[in-house]
Amino acid sequence: MDAEAEAPILWPSDAKSRLIVWLSPQAQPQLVFEGDILILRCRGRKNAALSHVKFYRDGKFLHFSMENQPLLLGTATANSSGWYNCTGRVKYPRNMDSWDSGTAMVQVQELFLPPVLTALPSHELCEGSPVTLRCQTKLHSQKSASRLLFSFHKEGRTLKNRSSRPELRIPAAKEGDAGLYWCKASSEGGQIQKRSPQLELRVWAPVSRPLLTLRPTSLAVGDEVELLCEVQRGSPPILYSFHLNGDILRNHVAPHGGPASCLFRVTSEQDAGNYSCEAGNRVSRETSEPETLSVDDPQVLSAPTSSNWLVPWLPASLLAMMVIAAALLGYCRPWRKNGPLPPRNLPSAPSEEQHPLYVNVYHQNENNEGVIYSEIHTITIPREHEARPAQPAQQEKDISVIYAEVRHPQLSKNPDKGLNRRSTIH
């Protein structure tokens, strides 16, 4: 048996359009449409019987037929276009003659153009707006009566399958409807299917009212404060802006959503006030409730804030004041000894002068009883113009009056209750 034995021909049972291309010395260009069943047949001169037939496309061998059976190429596509020819043998009564057909050009025409998916009114819309997806294509003028079917898909999911209507309507778009869409157009028999490029549908959800958080809300100069602004929902990118008393401080863009923060150091009391933040995207803008930031006065912070702070220091303060009082007393007047006073060289003055000295010490004990220590010293100096008997320097006397008073008042309505007084005059 010949190595190039004839292969059986399988005719498609559902083929509605069969196109036979005759390869003969008078072969003419053939117009073929996508989806047609393409068949090649080799015809001899004056319909002479042929054997050992070989088929070629663009000079390349395709098929061998011992008995000149037609060659079924199947559904025509754009790849079916090319130059076809055949060769064979003609048997005459006396001899066998080789035969070569002419070359026929097969040009496969598109049944319809590749579809394009469009969104009406736009592929960018606000949440809640209607949108219509349309799968647009065009049939060949000679095939305008053909019927096409349309399917719609989103990211691997089929939304509508093989419908005669080339539209998909979304009455109220939600944020979850955003994504990549594509459609497919096919011939009624399904032999030709063409897919559209992907279309990104963007559904913008408005931003919710942002929440502003201050960490902390009360601080002093030199401390750091963080402002955190966040929305619960809204399509990114989101633009945040921070404000103090209505004046903008800083902007921040969140390309993929999420919160935004602003960290700064308090430099003065002017950083105190009402802070707020604003969030917005392409469809809406919202402002947070204001938050108050207080800055404590550093002088107030360094001072004691309670009278109880003085209680542990009262004994030490009292002791120190008593020592100071004793030192002043000893400096102004020496203690007397037995015998006459030593002479004092007093400075001359134009008139008689008195030099008082007051020392008061107050102490409050646990029973709210007050103790007051008082000392008053008075030194009298005679005037120069007054006549005085001459006295020797050693007989000059130092005149001092000292009042010492100790009080133990009870904190009651009667201020004199419980009062003990001691007076000494020198």
C-alpha cells in the first residue's frame, strides 16, 4: 500500500455553510467567511479522472488522496487564508500523464469585528448611579443577516451567557461592582468566538465622616502629640488635611485608603486650640468633629498645686526663721552681763532717731493652734541741737526697749481665747 494512503474525510454534521474550492487550470480567487466549512477538490482538464492527488498550501504539502477525495479543512479562520493548488495523474487509454492545477487564492473574511466593551454613561461613576455595559461589534455587509450571541464576564465570573441582547444593565452600582469586565461575541453555531479587551469599571464610594483622635489631649510645652484621622469607608485615594482653629496644618494622601497621622512637638501655648481633620476623594469631602488640645503653663506646672505640700516643710521653716531672728537680735543688741553696760559709739545724727526692729514668726500646729513670736527693738538717739549735760563716754547708756510676745490663739470666733502674753522691757 502507498505510504501516502488516503485519509478518511469526516464531514461535520452541524455544518450549515460548506464552501468547495475547485482547484483547476482556471482556478479563481475565492471569498470565504469565518465559520464556513472549507473544502478543497482537485478537478482535471475536461473533468478527466485523477489519481494520486496531492494538495498544497503556499508550496507546502497538505494531503495525499489516491482516489482524488476532497480535502476537508474544517472551519475557516484567518489562518486559513493562502495560495492553494493540487497535482495528480490522468489515465489515458495508452499511458498515464502528470497533471498540475492552477493556483487559487483563498481569502478568509471576518464575519464580524472583534467586540469592544463600553460603559454608559461612563466607566467611572458614583455609588448608586446606574450604568449600562454594551458589547459593540459589526457584521460583514454580506453577512448582515447572521445572528450573534453575547456573554458578559467579570474577573472569571459569568454574569450573562449567550444572550441576543448586547447589553448588561446595572441599575444602582455599588462599590463591590468595581472591577475588570469583558464580553464575548459568538456566531449562532459557536464556530467563531471573539473576546473584547478588558474594561475597568470604577465605582466611587463617598467618604464617611472622619474620626479625629488626639494622643494625648492635655500636655505641656515640649511634649509630642499625635493626630490620627480615619474614615470607615470611602474609595481611595483619600486626601486628608489637618486643621488648627480652621487653619490648615498639613496634608496627607492615602493612595490605598486607611488612616493618616500627624505627629508634632508642642512649642508654645499657641499650639493649644480646636483641632479637626478633613477627608475627601473624587466624589465627596467630610470634616470631623473638633477636638480640643490644652497646653499647661510651664510656670504653673513647676509650682505646688496643693497647700498640703507646705506641711512637711513647716518645722524646718520655723526653725530657720527662729535662727535668723536670733542672729538679728544678737547683731542689733548684745546680751547683757552683770555690771554696767559697755559704752557704745553711736553715730551722730542731726536729730533724735528711733530704729525699730520687728521680727514675727508664725507657726500652726496640727491642732490648728497658732503661735506667734514677736520682738521689737527701739534705739533712741538724742538730737544734736538739744542741750544735754556732758557725760563721759563710759557713762553713755544704751536705751533699748524689747517687746517679746508669744500668742497661742485658738482658731475660733473669739480671737482672744486661749491667749498667753509675756512682755519684757529692758
